[in-house]
Amino acid sequence: MARTDRDRWDLATSVGATATMVAAQRALSSDANLIDDPYAAPLVRAVGIDVYVRLVDGEIQPGTSEFDPHRMAKGMACRTRFYDDFFLDAARAGVGQAVILASGLDARAYRLPWPAGTVVYEVDMPDVIEFKTLTLADLGAQPTAQRRTVAIDLRDDWAAALREERFDTQAPAAWSAEGLLVYLPEQAQDALFDNITALSAPGSRLAFDFVPDTAVFADPRWRAHHDRMSELGFEVDFNDLVYHGERSHIVDHLSGRGCSLVPLFRVG
């Protein structure tokens, strides 16, 4: 089903299911030198999407597609490590606020060795925030930083909600928009970066990834992956979840607002 302007979801439906997919891929990563996320698999099991529960429990064997979940897990481990290092490098440099936009099942507030006094803000849908908070509490997990949640749709006035949670606009912050942008319409994407710019004190940092051409989700190789996942019982079609069409190029958008940009890598 295609997206609508005011659609809603939980972690088992629509865009929310992609957060569960990402957590499953983190759980599959076997390289402890890259990431250590002991909460990924328990969170996936708690959501209860059958195909991803079977995946993290080792009941689905690797396939040959380049989009096979086991192969994609290797890329996800690298992406996760990149953002882990981004936040920790910023924190060690004295940036005491971290903002994780569309935090999903991200457990960085619980698993990273944050310096004392660091405040981690998690921004996501109310149902997503509540589910993760309660599930991690049931698991006995304790945050390793001061965790503050902002339960709001990123298409709404999340900047005001963030300030209400005592975000300090006079102090630098490290921001992440990980695996997020393709799920926002053009206006919401531009507003997201305009808000980040307005809220950021000098010395703030921003990390994001983006898909320059959403036609990849109609590529025959991706469609074959979708068909395979459908056979396994996962009916969500990513081609229906992303916003297609023209949009501002993020690099140009940010450069025009005085940001200094450093491209770290490009895939494809």
C-alpha cells in the first residue's frame, strides 16, 4: 500500500517494519570487531514479525541474491559502526548532546560507552518509543547515557518537542539521520535539515545517508529479493514505502545554508 501524508505505523507495519529489518540485520552481524548489539535480537523477537524472528534464530539459510538478508547484514554492520564512531568521536571531542532521528530499535543509548554527562535524545513515533522503552526495561537494560525520548512524527513540529525535552540550542550536538530520508516527502526532508541547522550551535555535527535514486527499489534484483521475502512471509513492499520523484539534493541544500560537508564514502 502506497504512503499517505498522515499515515501511522508501529514496528510491525509499514515504515516501522524497516526498523525491525535493520535490527535483524544488526543481530546477524557476527563480527564483534565491528559492532556489539546484544539488544538487537531480543527486540526483533519482541516485535514478532515471523520472518525476522526466524532469521535471527538461524532458521533461514543464506541465499545467493546480493540483497539476501545475510549479505545485507554485512553492509548494515559497516553502517552501524560508522554511526557508532561518529557519535563517540563527537562525544570525546566534547559534544555532549546526541540526537538520533527516527531512532527505531536503535540501542546506542544503552550499548555505547558514552562519556559521563552525555545526553542522548531519541526521536520517533510514540508507539515506537514506548515499545522499545518498555521492552528494554523488561530485559533489564540500563542506559549508558542520560536518555531523553521525543515521541513525535518527524513530519510534525519535532523541533519544538525536542526543545521541550531540554535540548540546549546553545551547546553543540551530534545529529544522525540514519536510513531515514527516503521515507520522508521532499518538504519534510528539507524542513528536517532546516530545523537541524536552526537548532545547531557552532561545533555541531551531522551524519546522514541517502539514496540518490529511488528507482533502485524497482530494480529487477531488488524485486527478486522482495519476491523471496514474500515467499518467506514478509509482505511489505519497500517500493511503496519510499517517496519517489524529484527532491532537493541534500548536499546542495546544506551547502547553501553554510554547512561544511565531508563526503566519507559512496556505494554504487
